[in-house]
Amino acid sequence: SRAYTRRSRGGMFPYVSGLRYVIRTKQGRVAGIAGMRVLTPDGQRQTVDDRKTYRIITNEYLARGGDGYDVFAKAGGMRFDTGYSDAEVLQEYARSLGTLRRPAELYITFVSEEK
């Protein structure tokens, strides 16, 4: 899967952690998103509940609505800026792991509806 190279309406589909979903495509365009499941603290997968609020972590660029993710920019008072730069966070994360490895699995599946 080359999820990181497929373009959405506004920008790239980001890598995700703790969330799985299927992107349906038709004639090279996104036709819909389905099967969205979130990883719970106890390691189970549950269908995303539209009535619930979920906490996400992202970089400042996306949080401000970059790449067409204006839903994040509209979060207003629900946002919290840690004050750390993306580079600082990545460096600390890399130090904590010792070795960075490609994710064992991708969490976005693309399904073409061409036929």
C-alpha cells in the first residue's frame, strides 16, 4: 500500500496510529471512507462513535488547517499547543526508541470501485 502518496481533496492522507479505515476510490478520486475503527486503551478495536470526542495528536501545520484539514483549525478552544516544535518531538521520540523502523502495518486501506 502506498497510502502516503495518495492525495485527498486538500492534501496527503496522513499516516495514522490507533485508527484504521478504508478509503474507497472511483476513477482515481475518493468516493468515501468506511470501516473507521479506533484502538482503545485496552488494545481492542471499536467502531468510531460520532457522539464521542476523541483526542488526537498532530503537528502544528495540520492543527492550523494545513493540507485542507480545516476541521482541526475549527477546533478552537479544544486545541492545546505543547510549545514543542515538530523537530524536537521527533528527535526525542527517535532517542527513546533507539532505532526508527517502518510501521509493521499501514492503517489505511484503499479499495478501488472501478468495476
